[in-house]
Amino acid sequence: MSPRPRAQRDRAAYTERLRAMWVGACIANWTGLRTEGVRVERPFFTDADWGKPLGRDGARIDFVLLDPCPADDDTDIEAVYLHLMTEAGTLFLSPEQIRDGWRAHINDFIWVSNRRARDLMERGVLPPATSDPALNPESLQIDAQLTTEIFGALAPGMPELALRIADLPIRTTAWEHAAHAAQFHVLLFSLAATVDPERPRREEIVRIVREARGYLPDASKAADVIDFVLSEYLASKDRDDWEAVRDAIARRYQEQALAHGFVYRGFTESAINLATGTMALLFGEGSFPRTVQIGTLSGWDSDNGTATMGALVALLGGMAELHRAFPGARLPERYNVHRTRPTLPDRLPDDPEAEDTFTDIARRMVDLIARPR
């Protein structure tokens, strides 16, 4: 039997990595949810708190593996965007397609800027006006940072294309530095395809962080956040002392924010959560469990940056990365998207617990990537 053509091998390999991205996002999301909003000022969690019943409602802070994986806002809005692009047969959604898709599928389990944007759509406002701060005072919150990474993965190794296809979805809910933070995440997911598996993962992560940062305006608060966290990481003499950097983040972007020309807008705001997510990625150094641990313990809106960076590390390492992290464990494969988005198609009509699989989600993404631009 002759070997499969290179294109088929590449497609199969990337499909497997996309599956891992969704599985990783699911594990990281539900792990991070155990501490979401629990510590938003000092005293923060530390590594010593891992495994203790200190999470929300006394939950034990530990990895959460669920199959089926229940939908949450770290994955379900991206599932809606994937559905809309698949139905339309294009990576580029129009303002009307986004509005109609949100009205059809995004009605509950939405908060902050997403909630405001959805209400504006009901009044006839189209994206990107839905993120105009005159209409949406929440547009500097975290929302777009956790709902648009999919567009980077849909443009592997093509960061300019990733920014183009993500532009309107980002500006549906984000303004200014919050939009730049979302662009940074999109760029990381696109640049993941350029990571050399033969080089140290830590070095490659630093490289793509720097490369993604280079696309942002130097005057942006998001650029300041990334520059600060990267500098603190590179200067650290102890790669396990992420807690000192987290405390420095608290001083600069919360406790002394005004002195540094910033405004802290609460635990769901863009900048401080961009900082903790970037910190988890850097100090995790390419290890999925360590990245998720740091993100979960970091504080503030701890599920969101954790889900994003857990998904990114899983995209880098594929399913092998997750199997190494959880040997012998049953990893998530089915997706209960109807928990939050009940109007999306049920692709598993014979399964009463789930409506989709991460394998098929990955396949649909690769089908979109293969379409002509």
C-alpha cells in the first residue's frame, strides 16, 4: 500500500491537533471554573493550595475531566461561529450574519460585553457598532479574549489572514486594548502552526509571544501588559515562582493602576486577565498541566485565560500531550453544547447526553481551512 499524499497526512495531523485544542479547552475551562472570581485581591492562591477544597462552594482545586463536556462561554460562542461559517461556506462573516447568528443561538449564559452586544443587536445595532463604548460601556472587558481564538486556528501559520477573519467577531464586543488582547490570542493560535517540535517548547513559546506582540500598537495597554509579563518572566531566576509575577501584576494593574496610567475595571476586565493568561502560558513552558494549574490559581476571572492557554498548549502538542498529562484517563470527546446553545444542530441524535464530538468539530474546521480564500 502506498503512503498517503503529504497533503492528506498534514490534514490528518492538523485535525488531530484541533481536536486536542477543543479537548484541552474543555479540561482547562472546567478546571479554572473552580476558582473563577474566588480570589480577586490579596491573599491570592498559591501552589500550596492545589488539591485543597478552597474553590467555589468548597470545590477541590484539581483537574476536571468531563465526558460529555458541558458547554461554557469559553467554547460555545466559538461553536456558534463555526456553525455560521460552515453554513455560509466562508471564513468571513458579515455584520448581518453575525447579528442573525447571535439572535438565533446566543441568548442565555452571556455576560458583561457579550450581554450588552446581544441587547444592542435586538435594537437593530450591527457589529462593529455593538462594541462602541458610547453604546456598550463594557467593551473593555474580557469577552472577545475568550470567544475568538478559533479564528487563529483556522488560519494556521497565516497571522495576517487570522487577523482579517477575526476582525469583525472581535469588534462585535471589544474596543481598543480589549480588542488588541483578543487579537494577541488569535495570533498565538495562528502562530502555533509555526512552532518547531524539534526546538525547546519554552523557547518557541517565547518566540510566538514576541511575534504576536509585534502586531499590536506599541501604545496599547495590551502591549504594555504583554511586555511587562514577558520581561518579568525572562528576569525570573526561579521558573516556578510565578506567584511573584502574579503579585507584580496585582500591583501594576490593580492596586497601583492609576499611577501607571491604567484603570482597573473589576475582575472581568481585559488587561489583568490578559496578564494572568500570558503568565500561565510563559511559566507553564509548554506543559499542559502546569499551564492549567498556574492559570487556575492565578486569580480574577481564572477560567478564561486558563481555557485559552490550555487550548493553545494542547494545539501545540496534540492529543499526545493530553495523554501524557493524564495517562489512562478518559479524556473528553463528546460536547454537550445544548447546555448553553440549545438551537445549534444535534449531531448525535441517539445520544441523550451530548450533541457533538470534538473529532467532528475538528473535521469541520479543517474543511473550512481547505476552502478557497
